[in-house]
Amino acid sequence: MPNQYRDIQTVNSTSFPYTLEQNVSVPLGNGGVVRCNVYKPKAASAGKRFPVLMTYGPYGKDVSYEQFNPKSFSEVHAAHQTEHSAWETPTPLFWTDHGYVVVRADEIGIGQSPGVLDVKSATAIDGFCDVIEWAAQQPWSSGKVGLLGVSYYAATQWQVAARQPKGLSAIVPWEGFSDPYGESLRHGGILSNRFFDMWYARQVAPNQYGLPGRAARNWGPDTIEGDLTADELDANRHKAVLHDQRYRDDEQLAALNFNLEDITVPILSVANLGGSLLHLRGNVNGYLWAGSEIKYLRFIVGRHDLPFYYPEEVEVQRSFLDAWLKEEDREGWTKKGALPAVDLILRQGNVGYNNPAGEKDFTRRKESEWPLARTEYTPFYLTADQGLQSVRPGQPLATKLSYNALGKGRPSDILNFTSAPFESEIEITGHIVAHLNVSVSRDRWGSSPSDLDLFISLRHLSPSGEEISYTGSAGEPVPVTKGWLRVSLRKTNAQHARHRSWLPYRDFYSTDVLPVIPNEVYPVDVEIWPTNVVVETGGRLVLEVSSGDTAGTGFWGHDDPIDRSQTVFKGQNCIHFGSDYVNYITLPIIPPK
């Protein structure tokens, strides 16, 4: 780095109910440093030791929540509207009041931490490990470190916990993907570009170490050691070209690979049923495959920013962390089997979307395992007249239904398969797979396509025929759930330890690419993300099959012109029906107790 490193730590023990040590330098194993803010109960000054809650990420430890997202800040619970509140992280005032030290670190290359800005990288996780081990050894630390945070601050928890840094004692990944490839970068092999284009430009780049003018923009303080020039800033940014990162064995993606089975610390994984385009699958699969002897899965609904700060949810966080970090187990978290492993929320009734008060009427139910042991995996068959039925069709003549490729949500880009009204209430909870027989064909006078992208949504219609929408991560209306698959990456690995009939496993390696030849029919199993919904008597389900993003995608779109080029995809997509081509969706039906 061109700037001269120096000690820039300051201490403020008079202005706040806690002691704030700002810009504490933490040495890294590669010779660099990251800097963090340490919020300590006043009793730490007298030598008392406390457990540590830590976050480490790219949004700027000194950028206040109110600056970062004023509207969201105005809506969170008042107890978390403080001067040192920060986006998606624990509130220092609350947690120091309850006997914790809060450490908030700027990731390498962010804020006051020198180095190359390289978010979501293996080196970022290296730094996270070092900061955890540093915190566990400080004189104000009890030696136990817990992780608690939302989204980015949750996703990295899975990766760092798999490294097993000394001192890490429990994690609470709250809405955080655990598969960087399949849940973040590429859905079913299809690049999810639109969010990352926006996210990096708005939430990461403005926080780069050495970036001039942050204070003038009211975006945290300027870099204390001075600004970097435009050329220096450019040299200290890793430049990832997303559409070049196509497979899990690409060099940069392979470096991120880790085994969930290596995680051994206690886990409270919190999954938002509305997060069906980024985090939901990661929390469920992280719970499923983590090697921890004691782990819990809790479902929530609502926007991704508000529930983390609901008083009742904060108390769940505190109860779990107190049990593992303070040996104060009020509920039985530390005794295996004393508490049900799964805390499910039932999306039943139409309360509208982005309605926190209405969503609190949803019922909670405790379960012993995931998937639920009593699940009845039930096929619902697609028919050539666009029905969806529980009875397998007879032996119709071969036929096919076609729709335009590279869809933009128009009727000609979509096929809808609709069930008859249900004669009694039905609960769907768990993992879903769609089995389809598909092909591509060329348009007249067009070039021959060589691939096919499948976009699938499961929608819920009320007895009156209106769609019932649920709350997405940003408050947008979303369907029950979604799924995707690039057909050239249809190969599954049935020998993998995580492969299940209800959850097909794909390696997504470059060596897995299979040909897609026009007018050849390919049977594929499409994973649809896990969900819960209760369909009332008279309600219906719609399976939507499209060639592009449709309603409920929000800003997680898939429209990169290189990843989804007209040369490769333009043409007609088809679903085939007949005695040799049976199409169905397997629903996880939960019978009444």
C-alpha cells in the first residue's frame, strides 16, 4: 500500500454508556492489518472479561445505519436506532448492556483497513479467521467469540466456521447463503448478475480504503492515513468479471470451496421463507450438512432487514448466545434433544406482503428434524392442456408446448400449469423437484440454439383466483418459491454424499457440460428452493415455466447479455408430453398430525 501504516487507535469512554476503542489494528498472518471498532461494557476497564460478538465485512464499520439506509433505519425497532447502529449488524448499545463486547471490523481494503479490496474471497476469510483468534486472546475477552449478522455478515460465518479458528464458540448466520456458487453467483448455473452490479456499486465500492470524499458525502470518515489516487485505488481493487466465472472449478470459485461438514460449533441458522433468490437455500442446506453436533434451524418471514431487530427475535439470539458464550442456558440450547431442532413458521392465509403486523399472525410450530420425517413426497403431473393434477395422465399421443426463449416476462415466454381447486387444506413444507422433458428448436430463419435456461416459479392462487404474494427480501411481492436450471449443466452426481431424490446434487464443474442439440429431448430434474405454504380449501397452485425472469424476481435478475447471449439461446423452448415424456413436480405434502 502507498500509505504509511500508523497507529490510529482512539478511545472514548465518556460519551457513551460503553467504551469505544476505534480503529484498533489487528495484525494479520500475511503481514497486513485490519482495523476494527471495539465496543466494551464499562466494567471491562476494571479487568472484567466478556464474550465477544463479531462482524467482519465490506460496508464500513463507521458508516452508520442511518446513513447507509435511512428508510430502513427509520423502521427498525427504536432500541436499535442508535448512533453506532450499522446495517445488518448487532447494535452495540443493546449487546454491551447485556454483557458482550462487540467487535466490528473493516474487511481488508475497506474503510480504515489497508489492502486489496476483494470481497467474497478466500483471503477475506483468512483475515476473518485472524481477527477471531485475536479477539479471543484480548484481556477484555472471555476467550469465547460468537458470530451474529445478516446477509454478507451471515454468509461468511459458514466459511470461517469451517476453518475452525480458535475461540469461535457459536454462530448465528441470519439469512446467509452457504453455497457461493449456487445461491449467490449462479442459480442453477445461470448468472444472477443484476443484484451484484447494483450491490457492489452502492454498498461496497463507496467504502474502499483510501477513497476520497467519504466524509463530504456523509458516508463515514475519510481514510485517516490519507487518500489514494485513482490509479492507486484501481490497483487495489480485485476485478472480477462475473460472466467469466461459469463453473465451480474456475480458479477463483474453487478457492472459495469449503466443507460444511467441517463446521463443529453450535449453530442457530435463521432462514427467511421469502428469500427465495439469495439466502433461503443456504440457511436450510447449511443446517442440513453442517457437522455440528448441536444445531438449530429457525424460519422467519418478512423483509431481510427488519426481523433481525424485532424484540422477540433479538431475545432468541441472546438466549442462544448466552447459552454458549456465557454458560447461561435458560431454554436448553446446550442439551441435545432438549429443544426441537426446527422452529417452523406456517404461511397460512393472505396477510398481504410487506406487512410485518400481519405476518406476526402466522403460526409457529416446533419440529424435530428437517426435512420433516412424515413428509409425503407426492407427484403432481403437468398435462398438455396446461393442467396440474395428482393423477398421472393416460397415454396421450406425443405433443409439445412451445414458448419463446430469452423471455422477458411476456405471455409468449411463459407456460402456466394450474391445478384444480383443492378440496381440502394442504400443507407443503420442504424441498421440491420438477421433472421436465425439454428441448430447444430454432426460429425460422434464425440460428440454431445450443442451450436452454429454465426459470420456474410456484404460485398460490386464492379461491377467488387472485395470486397470494409473500414478502421478498426487499419488501417486494414474491411467489411461494422459485427454481432454475441451465440445461447444459443438467448432470447430477448421484454418488455425492448430499444427493437425495428430493434434493439433486450437481457439481457444476466445467467437465460436466453436456450438449444441447436442437430437437433432442432431455429429461431434467430442476431443484426448486425449499418452502412452506398452506393452501386453503378452494385454493390452487400454478407451476410457471419460463425462459427468463418473471414477476417476483425483484432485483435478483438474470439478464447478462454475455451469459444469456442470443447466439446461444434464441429460439423456441419446448416441453414434451406423451407416454415417453411424463412431466411432474414432486411436492412435500405434510399430513395433518
